[in-house]
Amino acid sequence: MSEILSQSWVEWGLLAQTPTTDVQLWHWVAFGAFVAVLLVLDLFVFHRDSHEPTLRESAVWTVIWCSLALAFNVLLWIWRGSDIGVAFLTGYLVEWALSMDNVFVFAVVFSFFGVPLKYQYRVLFWGILGAVVMRLAFILAGAALIERFSWVMPIFGALLIYTGYKLAAHGDTEVNPEKNILMRAARRLFPVAKESHGDHFFVIEDGRRCITPLFLVLLVVESTDVLFAVDSVPAIFGITQDAFTVFTSNIFAILGLRALYFLLAGVMNMFRYLNYGLAAVLSFVGFKMVGEWWTGHHLLPPAGSLAVILVLLSASIIASILANRRERLTPPPLSESDTPQPDATQPVSEGGRSQR
């Protein structure tokens, strides 16, 4: 019986590695065109004018982007089978969770440069457009390396384990936009406008073309996404090595990042233990990558990986909510000024009680 189960497990692993339907070049082109249409509608129709997004508007757009991702997930499930469908959902969930770090970084960058809320959406739009191109390059390069050199997988796994340890040990990512190399290089190479000039990235000032401070913010956002891609792309490769699934799940998570930022930027302190959940997810995927490379077959089915990741993230979020509730219900400690003092007009006996 054990031999039959073992043989079935190996056969399942080989089947999971082979997509049920091959992805052709036109599938990539069609998906790219679909993403381009979404971005054009987003910028030139739904967000044509710069304004301050409300909490309700951000929540609605978050639901819309998540619904589009889930609809595509259903399409993949029907087209390429349940294993690919679960892999997409798991990759999307991991990337979406890792986006929480992006939200924190964006908040720090915008606060550092004093970017008004109504211009932040435009910066994030062009930043995410650049992120789509960079993620495509990262994913294609990663897929080519994995296909040619099998020993790349444990390296990716070790990188994720180290990142998870660093995230758990040091907490939130420290960001200092003033030290950003790309921004410092732009300041040296191009003249910078003295004024903000609203939502423009390039202006004519004193008879010469200048970049605006908002363009410097865009450079910081773009370069920051490159650093996050170093973690997030290997994490999804630890779930599935199918490049199309990796790319599409990654892009859908990025497309919803702007709405997620405006929804969560003000309440990130409520998720105090999320960094431990993310660290556990990265470490889990990292150990899984190393273990699968070492044993030569899958250690968990796609549904098992999805279940583990859901449990880890849910535990960190629930722990954060309980900690916040406990703080609200616990009265603050009394300060020295709030401590009752004995009446100076009444004599005090050796026992400490006033004598009347």
C-alpha cells in the first residue's frame, strides 16, 4: 500500500510540473494587451483628474481588482487545470501579502517628499507601469535560469529564508529616500525644478527643461520595487515554475496595489504582527524550494501550500487584531502626576494614615 501511495505521489509531482495546456506566444501578447487596456482605462477614464481618493473609493477599487484576479483565476482553472489554478491563487495571495511592505514604503516616501494625496495616485500609476515591465524581465530571467541551472532553486530558497529571518528580526523595512542612488544620480545629471508644478514630471523653467520633485519621487518608487521584486519573484517560483502563472499572478497583485495603498496606508499600525506572518511565509516557501530540490519531487500539493500560507497570514492578522483590542480595553498606567498625594494640611502618622 505504501509503495502504491509513494508511486502515486511521484506521478502527481510529475503531472503538476507539466501544464495541462501549453502557453503560446499569443497568450502572453493577449494578456499584455488586456493589462494595457486596464491601465489606459484606469488613468484616462476613471482617474483622469487628480483628486484625493476616499476610503470608500479605495475599498471599491480594491474589490474590483481582486474580482478581476479571481475571474482570471477561474479562467486559468478551466483552461489549464486545478493545479495551475491553485498555483495562481497561492502566488497571488503571497504577492498581495508582500505588497503590505510596499504600502509602508510608499507611505514613508510620500511623507518624506511631502507629496499631496491627490498626486500620489499618479505617481503610483506610472510606478506600477514600470513595475510591470521590470517584473516581466525578472520572471523571464528567473525562468530561464531555473530551466538551465537546477541549482538556482536552493539559492532562491536560501535567499527567501534569509529575507524571512531579517524581516522577523528587524521588523519593518527601514527606508531613507535621501540615500536612494537613482534619485541622487538624477539630481546630478538633470536640472531639478524649484517648484512642485502639480502632477507634472517635466516642465520648462527659466528657459530649460527640468525634472520636477514629483519625478524624483517616481524614481524612488521604481527603484524600491526592484528591491521588492528580488524577494517576491523567487517566492512565487517556489510555488510554481510555470512562467505564465508566475507573471500573471504577480501582475494582478501589482495592479491592485494602488487601491490597497490608499485603503491601508493609514491603518498599517493595526497589523503589528504581520511582518512575522510574512517572514514565516517567506521561510516556508524557501525551505520548500530547498527541500524539493534536495528530494527531487514536490513535498506538498498546491492546495497544501495554499493552506499553510493562509494559516500563517491569518494567524498574524488575528494576533494583531487581538493585541489592538487588548490595548484599547486596558487602561493606561497612572503617571506620577495622576497618583493621589496625601493632604499636606493633615499630619501623617508613622503608619502612613492621616490623623484627624
